[in-house]
Amino acid sequence: MKLIPTLIYAGGLWAGGVLAQSPVTLTIDGQVSGTAIPANFVGLSFGTKTLPGNKAGAHFFSVSHAPLITLFQNLGLTHLRVGGTTVESPPTARIPGETDIDNLFAFARVAGVKKIIYSLRLLETNAACQYAATNAAIAQYIWSHYRPELDCFAIGNEPDRQNIFNQDVTISNFPTYLEKWQKFAAAITNAVPEAKFAGPDGGSGNISWTTQFAEAEKDSGMIAVIAEHYYAGGKGKGVDARQGIEDMLSPDWVKGNQKLYKKMAVPVLADGLPFRFTEANDHYSGGISDASDTFAGALWALDFLHWWAAHDASGVDFHNTQWVASDVITTNSDGGLRINPKGYGIKAFDLGSHGSPVAVEISNPTKMNLMAYAVRGAGNLFVTIINKDHGPGARAADVTIVSQGIGARCDVIFLTAPGGDVTAKTGVTLGGASISSDGPWLGKWTALVSDKTGHCAVKVTAASAAVVKIATQ
């Protein structure tokens, strides 16, 4: 894999005006540097508690839940992971039945979700639970009815957390976890011989269980993907909103991606297995109010998705814990569904991710806080530019894109907040349009004029992003 070189610089706090433009040149390599970005790369993760119907019998995931269907379609969400803590905690939580499963997969078919990772219970508070047999029956039902929409199964959630595995009658460390996981997986494959699994769904930061699991199961033929959880900023509780925004836009978080890549992704890939973030977000414990739910979250999410797509990830499912600040989909004051600004970053990624990553060399002489990514495919070169410069001295970027094969036709779509305000929660637009749950997104591309062969120029204002679509010859 060819990594994406970047030159970046941290911006200051968000108050204040904007200074002059700064020149940036992006030189795009003619060759792709990675495999094609999967069509089901970006999705959401929901707790299993969302599956059972409410007291009136209505299901959250249902063909009749039109606002949710519209948001999934508008955002381009093509993957869904169901699991999280509530797959097995509290132990009294009801295990979803066939009607709940039917509603989930029916929703997926109409919402545009291509694949679902379905999690099954692992923890047993006493030996009488016999969840291996229960899981096998559920897996057999899903396989016989919804095999085309099934990505794979998962067993348990964050087993590396001591407060989780201490509840179990047999798990006390990684070897005892692996032994039980293998027992449960065997019960499922006895019922569904072709079943595949994601695992171990390790908690953010405890990499050793992930790499040990990959090493132990690399030759089993049962692993569809290694599943990791990553909350880039750690715990959100007690973090000041201003600091949270600065952290999300900081180059340190990009460096954090690189550290995790070396510790987790490199050994997993060396074992011949793909990896996916089945839970990801800016912070856990609900995020940070007035930070996770602001425009800064949109810029971070767009950057996060492209960075990991360029570094061999198979996909990202942003965790959606109803209803907290870090959610992508949340509620209005009247209980209706809407998206936080983070959803706009997801949609911008969807627009510029059709193809394979291409190496980008960034000339950034004034050291702007800027990232850029390129994807080539289907006769187009997509270049995503994220200008995270903000606050006093924030600058617009005068960007020149240079690449062989650039045609005369270039179009751009901008991701913006009112006044370049990274604290904005409303008024965010993509292509000049908002994204709602009551109608299609109507954002538009704007034509750019290329007056020089192999060049395309665009201005990206401070605290904004642009997706440039360039027809290739």
C-alpha cells in the first residue's frame, strides 16, 4: 500500500476573521495506491436494543419508518452493524426474535443497505443459559431467509473489557475468551456450515486482543473481517466543548490514526485478513455536547473516512447510541429524526469515494491545517480537500490540482457551515442544500473552468471542504 503524504498545521480557536488565501498544490499520482473502496464501506452501528418492537409493536428498523429510510438513502449509508453492549447486557435484555429480524432485513432492502453484520450473544451469567444453541438457531434463520444481505455474524461485544468478561461464568482472560468464542462459532457452523464471522469487536485502545484473535483464527477459514472499535478522542465525559473541537481538527488525531494503523492494521493485514471499524466515533461515553454535534464533527468524519479508506480499511460503521451528541442520526425537539452535521461529512465521502485511492503529494508552503485525498474510478478523478484552518488567522486555500489525464471538465461541490463556524449545529449545507428526513437531498455540482491541460483550480474557504470531480481522458 502506498501511504498518502501530507503537510499539515494546526489552526487556532474559532473566533475571529479570515486572512488572505494561501496557495496549495496537489499533485496526483497516475497510479492507484490501494484496492477499490468497497461499495459497503460506510455505515452505522446500532445496539441490539433497537431491534425489538416498542410497546405498540412498532419497530425502529421497519419498511414503514419513512424518515429513517430517507436519511439512510440521502447519506449513502450502505452498511449496518447491529450489536454493541446491548447484544448481551443487561443479561435480562430480550434476544430479538424472528419478527424483529424480519423487520431489520426488510428495512435494509428498501433503505439501500447492502450488507449487515449481525451480532449474537456470548456472555452467560450461569451455565444454564445455553446461548450457543440459541445463537445457532438464530443464525440458521437469518441464513435461510436473508443470506444475500448478510455480511457475516459476530459473537459478543468488547470482550477485552474486564467489566464485561467478569460477568461470564468461564471467561477470565484472552485464552478463555477464545476457547468460548470457538465453541460458539462451532455451534453456528454446525447449523450453517458456510457461516463467516467478524471479531473480536475489541474495545477502543486494547489492541492485543484484536491481534491475538487475528493470529489465532487466520487459518480457520471462518473470519470475514477483523472487527475493531476506535473512538479517536477516548472518553468524552468531562472534556470542554472548545477543547473537543480543537482536538477533532488537530493533526494529532491524524497521527493517532497512523499509530493505530501500525499497531493493529499492519499485523492483521500481515495475517491475510481484512479489518473494519464496527464501532467508530470521535469520543465514547456519548461524545461531547457542543463539539461532537457541530460542524467540526463533519470535517473530522470526512477526514477519518478518507484516511482509513486510503489505508486499506474495509469499512467504518459510526456508532449511533440513541440519542447522544456523537450520533449521526438523532432527534429533533419534537422527536422527529434528523442528522447531526457529522452526517454531511459522511455524504461528502460518499460523493468522492467511487474508485480506488490514489497517492497525493501536497505542497503546502504556509503550513495550513489541510488534508487532501484522491480516488480514481469510472472515468473520473475525485479529489477531496478538507480545510481545517479555523479561528483567528484562518485562511482560504487556493488549490491547484495537477495530474496527467485531467480533462477540461471539472465540477465541485462544497461542504460549508454559515460563516465558516466550526461550532455550527444548523445551517450546514452540501452542494448548497441541506439533508433532511422528509425529502431527497438536492445538492448540486458547480462547474469549474480548467484553462490549462492537466490542471484544475479551486478555492476552499477556511473551515470547509470541497469534493472535486474531474473527468479523466
